[in-house]
Amino acid sequence: MGWHTVMGMTQTGSFYITIPNLDVQTPTSFFAVYNGSEASGKFCTTNIHQELHKHQEFDTNLRQALEDTLYRLF
């Protein structure tokens, strides 16, 4: 059994997502835990990693890509 994408909600109401291979061109994995309302948790779990991966600097400056993505979404 290998790694695969997992997302869900913990018993405390936090949402989480793990993606072992966010991008096959770069060795980039994604793991996040989101606290907040159910609506915001579902939004974050579904959208942040997709928008991050689409960012023009994803391959060259991951930190800046993450900052820009979070600022743009929130």
C-alpha cells in the first residue's frame, strides 16, 4: 500500500489534507490542517493546494507562491 491523497475531518472539527505528490515534476508534498468553521475547512481542504499548484512561481519560489496564494484567497 502506497501513499495517496487523504482529506477529512478530525474528531475535534479540524479539517486536514495530505497529498504525497502534489507535483510530479518536483518532489513536492502537501500537508495541512485547517481550523475554523465547517465551511471554511471544506473550502481550504478543496482549494488551497489547487491554487498553489497553479501559481506561476510554484516551481521556482514555493514560499512566495504560498504567500501569494493565501493572500489572494483570504
